[in-house]
Amino acid sequence: MTPHKTKAATLSDSFNTRNNETRKTMYHMLYAKGPNANRFNPIDWKSGNQVINKMFATMFSEENTAKLREDLPALHEANPGWTFELRKCG
């Protein structure tokens, strides 16, 4: 007869199996700082506005981040005085 596993041990085993099988996707947010601003704020890509609450900021997947990195110089040229950064957000 096999020993009975506790519910916690079963959950732990399934969690470890899932983590070994899949890789966590990395996300990034676009941050911007205006000409007279002291700090960077995240951007809502759909509206093009800076947001205070990160809940409303757009998160970009790894594929979209690669495309956005290529477009950053164009963003800087189109918006003189503004500074843009891509930051990891988990």
C-alpha cells in the first residue's frame, strides 16, 4: 500500500511540476518623462497619456517589447524634450 500524501504535499508537487514545465513571461512598461518633469510615469499606450496608477498602464510582452525597443528612437525624435524608458514589471 502506498503512503497517503497530504493535500499540502500534493499541491506542492503540482506547483513544482508546473514551474519546471513553463517559463514565466517577462513584461515591460513604457515610462516617459516630460521636458519639465522630475520623474518618470508609466504610459497608457491606448490613450497615449501618462498615468499615476500602474493599474492603468500598458504591459508589453517580450515580443512586443522587442518591437518597441526598435521604435524608441522614433519616439524620442517625434517628441522633443521627452525621455522614454522600458522597465521590467514582472
